Amino acid sequence: MSLMKKMSSCYSIKIQWKQVTFFIVLCLIFNLIQAQTETDTLINKIEQTIKEQYKDFEKQELDSIRQAEKQQKKFIKDSLREHHAWHPDPKKATLWALLPGAGQAYNHKYWKMPIVYAGFGTITYLIIRYTNQFQEWNNAYLYKATNGERGKYNHYVDVYDQAQLQSMKEFYQSNREWCYFAGVVLYVLQIIDASVDAHLYNFNVSDDLSLHLAPIQPIVPENISFQPPQQNLGITITYHLGK
């Protein structure tokens, strides 16, 4: 009888042990599932956070790029506006013109610079040429006037008399002096040109500016029986200034 009880008790313990083991396994499985679920939820939250941060970063980058493009366009527009709105200062143009051609360069009228330099170059060449000619004729004149005591001998001494030598000497001397005068005039004119050009830089000459010449028709009152001649000597000048 006691054996049967022992066997029954052992069987009962085995059953209870299996139940406990099964319960433990179920708990482990439940914990694993819950842990996996929490892990997946955490991963999803992390992914969502990263996506949101990436969207914010991408939006910030796009905003920065758009802002940079706007600033660049504004800078270009401002630069073009300043370029078109630029006008030379007459005082600065006059000061720059003290150096021949620099005033025209300051006014952005570069095509005038070769004209200025060509004028000064031509005058310089003529001054040198007339100076050399004057020295030759003067040496011949002095040599002939002083019987060789002064001046230098050249072929003009044997060809021309003293009066002719003096006349040619004075001719080339006068031409040289006129060249000096022309150089001074050209220097002053290029200063005046730079100053006036700076004053009139923004002066707008409209295409509507026009000038018309037409024969004048005399006005005869109706109560006077007078026939005007067919040929009229007067003219009228009319012009229209456009806006």
C-alpha cells in the first residue's frame, strides 16, 4: 500500500515538475516576445526619429541653398544697378586728366585715349624735327655772319646767303614755338574734355530731337486784296524735344 502511495506521489511530483517547467518555458517565451516587441518598437522609434531629423536637416539645407541663391541674385542685381547708376565725378575726372588720357579712361571713354596720345605724339615729333632744323639753319647763319667764329659749317653755308639763312632759321623757330603752343592747347583741351564729359555723362539726348527747315508762308488778312509772290525768301525752323 505504501508502495502505491510512493509511486503515486512520484508521479504527482513529475507532473508538477513538468507543469512548472512548461510555465517557465512559457514565461521565457513571453519575455522573449515582449523583448523583441520592445526592441522592434525602439528600432521603429529610432528610425522615425532619424527620418524626422533627416527631413529637418534636408529642409535646413534646402533653405540654406535657397537663401544663398537669393543673396547671390540680390548681389548680382545690386552690382548691375550700381554699375548702371555709376557716373563719374567731374572733380576726379579733372584731376585724372592732369595725366594726359587718364581723364578719358576714368570716364570710361577709352576710344578717346588713342586720339590724345596720337596728338601728343605728332606734336612731339614735329618739335623734335623743327628743333633739329632750327639748329642746322642757326649754325649756318652764325657761321656765315661771324665768318666762321661761331656756329658750325654745313652745306647750307655755300647755298644760301645770310638773309636767307636768317629767314629759314626764324621760320623753323616759329614753327617750333607754334608746336609748343599746340601742345599746351591740346593738354588743356583734353582736361576740358574730361571735365565736360563727366558733367554730361548722364545727359540723355532723345531720338525725338529733330530739326526741320520749311519755306515760310506769309499770312495775308482776308480784307486785303494782295497776292503774295510765288517765291518766298523766309524759312521757319521748328524742332521737337522728346521726353
